[in-house]
Amino acid sequence: MKYNFNRKVDVPCGKYTLHLGTKTYIMGILNVTPDSFSDGGSYVNVDAAIEHAKQMIRDGADIIDIGGESTRPGSAEVDAAEELRRVLPVVEKLVQEIDVPISVDTYKAEVADQVLSAGAHMINDVWGLQRDPALANVVAKHNAPIIVMHNQIGTSYEGDIIEEMSAFLKKSIQLALDAGIPKEKIILDPGIGFGKTSEQNIHVMNRLDELNHLGYPILLGTSRKSTIGKILDLPPHERVEGTLATSVIGIMHGMDILRVHDIKENLRAAKVADAIVR
């Protein structure tokens, strides 16, 4: 189904504003973890992380998303102190050296509080405000945008998967609103690769447009993920073309932001897709 591109949302993001709906925004992934599935260990050094962020911006990234805890299936959780040890020095330095919004990928209120105090502009929560009950209030206190992702333990769905995802996201939205986060600062994420089998991920990708009825901007994160790897039988670094296919499909279904590793390639694909569908 072709999405009707009428929704325009200005998302205040510190000194920046995301004009969602006018183009597809590109969010660059900056993992400062030793064990992420695609680039674990590549940017644990602060200087290497800073340089990679700057390269992504040169390649066209609109937002940088910093992650200090791997969320790949089977990865070990880290406590807030270790996550802050990885993330905070990068945030503090990036705030001084780049001129795009900085997002931090965390579900912990303590981490969010410190990185937002240090100058980060938004929080990306892979548990949709449903893991740490204090997180929504922290985000509201800092007047920051929040990305709430669909997630669950296990891959069992009693009913229709899109209906269950919608119910989860509606709960996340209500948690945000109840905490005082303005509607215009809430962004949704279907959580491709989280709480879903490869077959379910493909099914959700085919029905992404059905999530637009919730009335919020949507971020799509499919970059180099295992579903693409299984289709192509290729390792993470050889999944660029497969990622581009999902990115373009996402844009056609109304997605507003692409969270990706390969900036230049996805930006070029997004520009062509935007020219056609927007």
C-alpha cells in the first residue's frame, strides 16, 4: 500500500528542529560497545568514535545515535555505570565538535539523565519506556524527544502481530504523555529484529504502513540485520544492498527516519525514493 505523504511534524530537539515529513532523515549508528553485532569494538576508543561520527556527518547523517550497550540477541546487559563510562565521554566531546542532534540509545533513566545533562538532544529507548519506569520522567524533565521502540521477550504473538505491536506502542505513547513529554516529541519504531523471528520481521516490513494510523513519526532500523543476512546468506558488512532495499520499502510505507550504518549509500537511495514518493 502506498502511503499518503501528508503528515508534517516539526520535532524540537534542543537547538535543532527535525522537519519530519519533508524528507527522510538519516540517523547514523555509533556503537561504542565491544560486542555489537556489526561493528563491535571498532569505536570503543573515544577519538575513533568522534572521527567516525564526523565521517558519518560528512557522508550526510542528520542525527548521530550513540549506543553503549549492545542490544543484539544474546548480548550481556551492562549496568548504568559501565554504560556511562562508554557513552558519556563521547557525548561530552561530540557536543563540542559536531553540529547535528545527538541521540543516545539507552533504556536506563540514570544514563539518560546524565547524557542529556551533558548535552545530548534525544533518547532512543529499545524498550519503549516500559523497562525503566523512571525514564519517561527524566526525558520530560529535560524536555527532550523520545524514540519508543516495540520490543518483547520471545517471539510469540497470540493475535495479529501488527495489532499487538500497535497496542504496545500505544502504551508507550501514553507513558510518555502522562510524564509530560509533548506529542510532537514522540517518535515510534517498529523494532525490526527485536522480539520477532526473521519471518515475522519480513511480515512486519510488508505491513509497515499500518502503523501510520497511530499518528506519530516513525523510525526504521533494519541496517545489516540478521533477517537480511538470512535472505542473502551474507555476513553483516556485506548486507548494504539488502539494507537499501528495506530502506526504500520503508520510505514507501511512510517511514520518516532511517537508522543505518552505511550513511552515503542509504542517503543516496533515500533521495531517489523521496523524489519519487514525496
